[in-house]
Amino acid sequence: MYTAASELLPLLAAGSTPLFKVKSICQSIETSSRTIVNSTTLSSPFATFSFSASASFEVRSPSRIQVQFKEGTLQPPEIKSSIVLPENVDLFGQKINLLPVQQPLNLLQEGVATISQAISEQPPLKVPIPGERTSSWLLITYLDKDLRISRGDGGLFVLAREGSSLLDLY
């Protein structure tokens, strides 16, 4: 719902451009295995891009956890078999007509479908997360059945549980 984490601000900025939208930002926590997966999906008229970061965690107190990031995963993009552009996009306050671009794109649909098939069959790219920023902590300052507010060395995070009525407000 909200973050002040500087690492996520470029991602949120990309989602406010005319051709990219943030489809989802999700955090899954498995208490039995003590793992966390932060995942993001961006969509465009051409493809959907998904990536994630996995971590282990250790409970330090009832309200504090220590997090150790392990690896990032880039899923192969899901290239759409048909490209449908919006009729217009607003760019820096100007309306740009995309209809003249749509007709030549329609001619490329068969080639796009072949490329899409080849790319989607590729395995995910797993990248180890090295360096000083792999370790982090979170202090949970508020928690109820729908909402978690936490602060850490990465910033402030306000998260709503999947299925919460709070998500209907956005």
C-alpha cells in the first residue's frame, strides 16, 4: 500500500509511465520454513515482467525480525501474443495518438507469437544477492488481521493482507 524504501521508488516511478503499470507487489511469508519472498509484476502492452527476491528470517523478539536476502529471480517475460496499444497515451501533458502504430504491429503478430513461445520456455534466471545490503531488519510497529506497518533499515512499509477489504480502497 505504501513504502518509503528508496530501493523501491524507481520501480514505483516506472509504474506511473504511460506504457508500464505495476500489476502487483506481494510479500509471502512462510513461518514454518522462515522464508520471505518479495515479488513484483510489471505489465505493458507488449509483455508482463516478474521478478522476486527471496530471504530467510530469524525472529529476534515478538516485534523484530532479522532478514538475510539470498537471491533474486527474474522470470522470463510473458510476451503477449497480440499487441494492443491504447488509442492514446499522455506523455508529459501531451496526448499522443498511437493508432498509426497499431496497424504495422498487427502485421507482426505471427512473428511475435513464435518469439513469445521461445522466450516463455526459458528457465528463470536466478541471481545471488551479494554485498552489504543482504542483511536487514524489520520492526513491526502495528499488526492486525488486515494491516502490517513495519519500519526497518530499508524504510517504512505499510502492507495489507491479500483479500483484505483495505485493498478495495486502491
